[in-house]
Amino acid sequence: MTLKVANVESKSVSIELSEVTGDLALVKFHLLQGCLPATNSNYLGIWPAVEAVKGAAIPWDSAPSKTKKIQTDSEDSSVTMTHLDLTQGSYIIGYSVSAYQEVKPVNNFCASAFIPKLGQGVTYEYLSVNLSIRTILPKSIIIDYTTLPNYRPDHYNNWIGIWDITTDIYKDNPISYVQIESDMSKDYVALDDFTGISGHRYVAAYFMDGWSREVVNLSRRGIAATTYFDTVES
């Protein structure tokens, strides 16, 4: 029996700018169900944009010039970054799904926004991590992913897992899971131990950190994107 996917629904962590002036930016964030941004020390970072890299591309080799911790566990809220100087050029704001670390300060940003130089219009550009199901094979499933430009998924222990829709992503073990072993920001993975059942609904989830070969040690804090799908006979 050959299976295909149906009724696909994809969601990603995202941010949007609702007000920007010379010294502040009001940032709305939209997270995935079950995220606890304050508990997990999520935060925003801001950088001057690199002129050679167009759009909302985070300069991964540079620490943010300013950060702002998320103070609520709400999945949809806003935060104001204050005491900025946005008059000198273009800027990038990024959302991190885990805590700021002095040793490796730029690691888990999964959504970004580009702020053009003030006076050059208000066309903001947004980017997020995305997942999509390419195909189901007899004993595996192929999943495409896209992270932010120039991000290194393998370096930061990213991984993807699949759960039955009746289970809890944050508490139950995945049916199948795999490490992202590529440092390409856009690529695909094969989960070779996935055998879908016709008529079932599943969810695939992308995590920005926390990979472990031991399923009980997989961290669920850094969830960035999900794709819900049914498996049906083709």
C-alpha cells in the first residue's frame, strides 16, 4: 500500500513589527501551542544589518547589540525594545526560542525581521523556520526544512521528530526522530523508521537545539515549526 499526505497544516514561530521609531521597536510574536517563552528564557536580539547580505539575514558571527527577555508565557504577545538607535542604518531583529548564552550567544534564532533605514519606507521583511512533507516511502518519510539564511543546523544540534496526533509533543516520545546532520540552512532529512498508517494524523516538529541519541534526553524547549498531516492511500 502506498501512502500520501493530506490535510497539511504548517505553523512556525514568527514575529512582526507594529511600530518602529528612532529609539524603539514594538515587536509582536506568535509562538506554537505549548511554548513557555518566559519559562524557557526566550528573548529578542537586534543587530545592525550587514549591507552585503540583503533582507532579514541574521549576522550569525556577531552577538546582538541589544537583547530583550520575554516576560510572559503567552504564545501570542508583544514586547517593546527600547533605548535603541535606529537612525544610523538598517537593522535585524531576531527571536530566540532558548536562553541567551555568553559562550555561544547566537544559536537558536528561528524568526527574524528586517527594518530598513528610517526614511526609506516601511516595508519590513520577515523570515521563519519552515517544514514540509515531501513524500512518504514504504518505510520512511522525507521532510524538507528551511531555516534562516546561513544558519547551521548540525552545529547547533537541531533535530526533527514525528508524533501521533493523540500524543503530546512536549511529554511523549516521538514515533521517529532524526538529527539534522547538515549545516545547510535549507535541506531535507529522511526518517527511516517511520511507517505511516492510513487514516492517521501526525505532527512533525522542528527543534533548534537539544538533540540526543537517547530519546529520553531530547530537549523540547526549542520548538520552531510544526507540520500536521494525515496519511491516506494514494
